[in-house]
Amino acid sequence: MIVFLNGNFLPEAEAFVPLNDRGFLLGDGLFETMRVAGGKPFRLAQHLERLSRGADFLKIRIPFTPKEIQKLAAQLIEKNQLPDSILRIMLTRGAGERGYSIKGADKPTLAMTLHSLPPVNPDEPPQWSLVTSSFRIPAGDVLATFKSASKLLNVLARAEAEDRGADEALLLNTNGEVAETAGGNVFWVYNDKICTVPTGRGVLPGITRAVVLEICQALGFETNKRVIKPEHLRNAAGFFVTQSALGIVPVVSFDGEPVAPSPLVDQIAGAYNKIVLRESA
């Protein structure tokens, strides 16, 4: 596999960052993950806009312009001959002295890697079982707005879910409200409305989440951004997770109880797949 690191394309086995890179030492950085379809990263501009906002907040200088990153990503996809894959962009503050001070850490690291798509049977698309995690997201955490490199809580939540025989973990915030899953945003159907959690309550404003809201508007589905407790999700007439790699993933069980399927979820998933295909053409 060929990767991109700080201006160079090189074999993955030859790509190294120094031990004093703050991304390695402290998780001092950001990342974006997106679907590549037909050789084109899906909604790359929106991912780069979120990366740019996060970099401004963290005071990390992105060493390439968005147009340069777009061109470099296309070259990476071509070099690896992976027109249908997952692209990951990683930005760190770069090398620095021991400790928390950012003084002197002025040479950021930017890397891009490609990964195989999760295996999916088109006749049997993925469906997930969810369990509520014991871990909590700070309700007012401003860092939740960005995909920071510090994802230990998500790692532990996913591991906890897998230990319990589930596919994914539902994360609550410190107010006990539904926030998101370890790797995606949450939607549910209630009274024929497509509901999701508002941002600002420990929720990442996901790019796929935004696409789903676009789809709902185009299809004439009423949407509602609302705060909800996990016990009230059991009244939902449909439940799904959005994330970059798989798109729309219906939830079929929640904390061991079955979740009824919804034709509205199927319509949204179908519309999402059409958008990905259209924008990759």
C-alpha cells in the first residue's frame, strides 16, 4: 500500500513519524474518514471544511490547501488503484517537546491512507445490534464538534459492546441523554418524523448525518432535532446509525430488545446510495 506523508508518496512500511510527534504522544491532532466511490472521495469538501475548523480551533496550521489535498488524494487513489475504498486524512501538531505546551511545535504532520471497504453483501446489507455503553460523553464538550485524535473513550465503548456480543455502542452524555454511537450518529423514526440529536450536546456533526438531513428535505420527510433519553428510544418506529464507511445502518436490536424495521429507513438508505453513485460518476 502506498501512503502520503508530509508531501511524499511512499510504501506504508517506510512511512514513519518521530516518537515525539504530539499526535502519537498526546492525541494532539484531528482526522477525517470518508468513503471513496468511483475514485472520488465522497463529500471531500465538507470533510476538509470540518478539518479546517478543527485546525483553527486547535491552532494547528494545515500544511496544504484544500485544493492541494484534493489533488494529492486523487493521486493516492490512483497510485493504489483503489477507486472504491476508505480514505483517512490525519493531521497532528507534529513534533514537540515533552509536556503539554505547544511552544515550538510548528511543523504539523499530514498523512493520508487508504483502506479496503468493509465487506458487504448487497443482498444482505449490514444491520446492527446496539447496547448502551457505561461510558459517558461530556454534554458540553466543544471538542466533540471535531474529529479529534483522542478517541480512547470511543475505543473502550466499542470494545465493551463487542464483549457483550453487540455490533456497536450507544453513548450517552453526562446528562444521561442519547448522544451518538462509538462511530456514528443516531437517527430514529417517531410519528413519521425522522429524528436526530441536536449538536452541542456531545454530538459530532457528522457529514453523513448532514447528507441524511438533505435527503429528508428532498423526500419531504419532516425532521426533528431533539433531546431524548435512551428509554424513550424503545418507542421508535425505526432506528439507524449514520457513518462514513457504511452509510446508513439500520438497528435491529437495542439492549437485547428487537427494533421494528421502518420503510422510511429503507427509503433514506436507497436515496443515500443513489447520491453516492451520482456524485462518483
